[in-house]
Amino acid sequence: MTATAVSELSMEPPSLLICVNRSASLHAPLAARAGFCVNVLHRAHADISALCSGKAKGEARFALGRWHAEAGGTPYLADAQASFLCRHEQSVNYGTHCIVIGLVEKVLIHGNVDPLVYVDGTYSHVCLSSTRPG
């Protein structure tokens, strides 16, 4: 799925939180405490983001991209900027959403930093400079 909200939560223990609409098809496995992966997409992955934003369900989500699976079966995008493989720690229902906290068990990093960014209804990119103003 394309997440509306993902955030770092803690460095000790290393953890993330994700917010998932309870009407989303992925809510059921997460409510059953399934492990999950947060993929930070590369700028070239706009098509994958669009596909996973609700247009595709089930296995159709994996029609684009190079997907692999960890030993426990959690899928991750092999050429994502970064992949955070998480164990479900706890969840809290609030309004229409479920806040899921995951313990980060493994981080995979790939390629140069060029993340996909979604701002004001469109995909963009971040221009990084190796020099900083003095």
C-alpha cells in the first residue's frame, strides 16, 4: 500500500509507526500481527506508488518492481532506497485508522539517495547538495 503516514518512533528500540485505514485490505493481516516492510521508494518508482495507492489488491500489488521476500515471508522491494523490515509490536485503533508500531529488525539500503516525494498532489524529487551554505 502507499502509506499516508509513516514515522520514526524510537531509536531504542528502533521502531516505526504506520497509520492504516481500517477499511484497507492490508488492515486485516496487520490486525493479525503480521510483520511488515516500509519501503522508501526511489524517484523512478512512481508507477509502483500509484499502483499500490489503492488501485491494486492482493498479489496484483507485486506486478511492478523487483520484489523479494525475507525468510518469514515479508515482501520488500529489492531496489527501494531503503527497506525497513519490521515485526509487529502493537497497534491502536483511532477513528478510521489503526496505528501500527513495528520493531525494526533489518534495514536494507540500495543506490544513491533520490527518493520519491509526493507533495501537493504530484510526485516530485528532492535536490540534495553536497555543499552547505556557510
